Amino acid sequence: MSIEDYKTILYRQEDGSWVAEIPAIPGCYALMSSREEALAELGKVFGIISEEYRDKRIPLPASLSRMASV
């Protein structure tokens, strides 16, 4: 699976920082000063987590959007 297969949530916090996260994958989030930076960092975090799952030969969790449509 790629990052495009997952629902991404993006929101602004009270302090003005932005959070981008993939709720289906524990720990897959980024906190940055702009939404563009948050999304770019999320891509890096997703890559790191994907690699860890691959190294352990564990499939990534299913996308919540896929689970909801079943």
C-alpha cells in the first residue's frame, strides 16, 4: 500500500501549528508550522513506518476508509 491508499486528516491547532495524520497507522503523524510542511513530513514518516513493517514482514494496517466501505 502507498500513502495515497490511506485517509489523511489535516488540522490546525490553537497555536497555529498543523497536524497531518493517518489514523489507521499508529504513530503516523507529523506536526509542523505549515500545512505543506506537515504533509511533506507525513510522507517521510509514512515511508519510515512502511519500511519498518516491511522489514518485520508485517502488512500495514488496512485503511480506515476501505474498512468503512466494506
